Amino acid sequence: MKHLSKLLVVALLILGANNIQAQDENNPWQVSFGANAIDTYPTGDGSSFGNEFFNVNDHWNILPSISYVGVSKSVGGGFAIGARGSLNKISKLGDVSVDDLSHYALDGTIKYNFLSEATIDPFVEVGGGYTWVDEIGAGTVNAGVGINFWFTENLGLTLQTSYKHAFEDYLVKHWQHMAGLAVKFGGTDSDGDGVYDKDDACPEVAGLEAFNGCPDADGDGIEDSKDSCPNEAGSKEMNGCPDADGDGVADKDDACPNEAGLAALGGCPDADGDGVADKDDECPNEAGPSENKGCPWPDKDGDSVLDKDDACPDVAGTVANQGCPEVTEEVQKQLNDYAKTILFDTGKATLKPESTSVFVDIIRILGEYPNAKFTVEGHTDSVGGEKTNQALSEKRANSVRDFLIAEGIAADRLTAIGYGESKPIASNNTRSGRAQNRRTEINLQK
């Protein structure tokens, strides 16, 4: 039994020295030091042990100095393992006075703290050790309770009482009470922001406790990692970015940061509501399409056909005719009345000079209908051969067409055709009838 107790004590001390791990995980190391009291009230048959637990004056042996030192380290989950050494003088052995016996103890401890990072921190402790009274020593098994009162995160008052049961009958079992200071340390705070690396989401950059140690460079209450504008104070609604004009578009995304506008237009205003931002709108106070730079399409001739769709933007026309005027029967008749007065040299396609004035009227009419296309038709009487008349009618039609083109009528608007003597409008048996059949007509292409 004697050797077994010593082996147990040695094992506990080695465990305490080599696995000293626990306080809390931020400050894993704890050193405690202070005064201890030994209560050796006689046990007899064990029935009276502890009956006078608080009889300090008669039974407690107190050394009024620092008489114990303990060290422990967190292993997680509220557990800590450590070692403690203490010394004392025994002058009261129960009710018997003795001559200042020396008392030394080395103990290994396993401690469990009920609360984590609390100001009032109760705990229980078990362990074993070896105690010497003068030259007599024996192994003990220990159990105790205590409480820490933390003044700061690292400094506190510790109170503890333990029962120590000796393995040998020659060493009396006893109580050991301790009161002292406890110091926690060993936590790592690489960036010095007061948040330990274990809990610091940004351990290399000084930050705020509210953001788990991460910074808020612009002080807007939004940590930099979640702040779209970490160097400019902004609002939570804008993900930490400012919105100077209050239009709901963050300045960094706002093409017009000093004018309230629409999100759809990059934060720029649209005074006329045409979907074109004022900065790009050449007519900011008149609604117009973006294709026309925000301006309404013009209708210069006022015919209700916009210039962009108007084939005749300078002449009023009809919607059905793409904004161009339509050639009426009256106009068509007037055009042919003029055309029939065009004169040629006899038997030739050469225009007579006196026809010039009539061409002025014809050109005026054609100019009033700029998108209309016409056919210049040549006709003859029946005098002479049919082939000759056919060729002559074609030449005369082309002669008129060429003259009109030379005077500015677009070539693609005019087609020339000769009908010879095939389409008389009067009898070729009379002079007047033949005169009517020798004619030029200008007809609208349909």
C-alpha cells in the first residue's frame, strides 16, 4: 500500500507538470498564489471529522505569508490540469498544541470550471499528491471546491477548500483552505486589438470587438469585409457606401452623384420621363425617343408623318403615301394637257424651242410629287409605215425623258415607252384627228 501510494502521487505530479493545459481558451494559463490554512481536527473513529469546520481560532493553522503557488492550463471544455505546491507550520493538531511542525505538499490537480468567461467562476477540483509533516510523508487523494472572482479579464481573487485523504494511517487526513490572487495569461492577440486570435476573424488586422476583431476603416458601423466602400462612410442600405443625392443609388455606381435620379438610368434624372437621362438628352424638357437623342421626331411639313418616316419631309402628303402628296385625277389630267402640247420637228424627235415654256409647268408638277414615278409615252398618227412610227414614238418619248432628267427630275422616276400608232385617241382619217394622235403623255405609274 505504501509503495502504491507513492506511485500514484508521482503519476499525478508528472501528469500535472507535463499536461498542464486549461483556464479559458483565450488565456489558457493561470497562476495562483496566496495563503493556505491546514485544519487537522482529530478524526478518532471518523465520526467527528469536519464537525468544527469553521473553528478557525482553535483548529486552523495559518502561515501569514504567501504559502502556496499553483499553475494550470486549459485543455478545453472547462477542464484544466495543473500542479500546486504549499508550505505551512502545524501548531494545532486538533485540540492538541504541538511544536511548529513543518508541513509541505505537492499536488497534481484536475479542475472543472462550471462557467465560461464569467465574473463569478465556481469550480471543483480532484487530484492527488504527497504531503510531508516534518520528516513523515504520505500520498494523498484530494477533492475540493472553490470560486474565482475576476476583477478584470486577467486578475481575480480565488478561494478554495480541499479535503486531503492520506493513504497511510500515520499521516492524519486534513483540510486545506486557500485564499489568494489568480492571474490568467497566455492568450495571443497578434494585431493588438483586444480580441484574441482564437476569436479574431481578422487576426492580422486590428479591428473591433463588435466585428470579431475585424476593422471598420470608415467608422460607418459596417465591417470592411462586408463594406462595398470600406474607405467612405455610408449606410447599411447602400452596403456601406455613401449616397450623396439620396436617390437610392450608391455614389460609386451613380453617374450623377449630386443629382437625384433613377436607378434604371444609373442614378441620373429624367425630367421629361422619356427614358433618356437628362445628361444625354438633347431635349431634356420634351419627351422623345433615345434614337433621336431624347428629342421628339420632327414633322416639318405637318402632314402627321414624322420626318424619319416621311419620304417627302418637305412636302405635305398623306399617311397612306408615306407622307408624300398623292397625284389626283385632276393633276394627272393637267399634266397630260401640258404634255400634249410638246412639239417636235416634223418626222423627227427633236424638241421645238417653243416647247420650253410648257416643260416649266410639267417640271413644277413633277416636283410637287417627289416620290411619284411616271411613264413618258410617245404616240404617232398612222401616216407612214408602222415600224417607222413605232421607232419615232420611242425616240420622242426618250427625248422628253432626257430633257426632264437634264432639268433635275430623278432618272429612276421616269420611264420612256413608245406606242407608235397603236393607241389613237381620234380618227386618223381627218387632219384634226391625226393631229390629236401625234402626242406625248406623262402618266403616273401605279
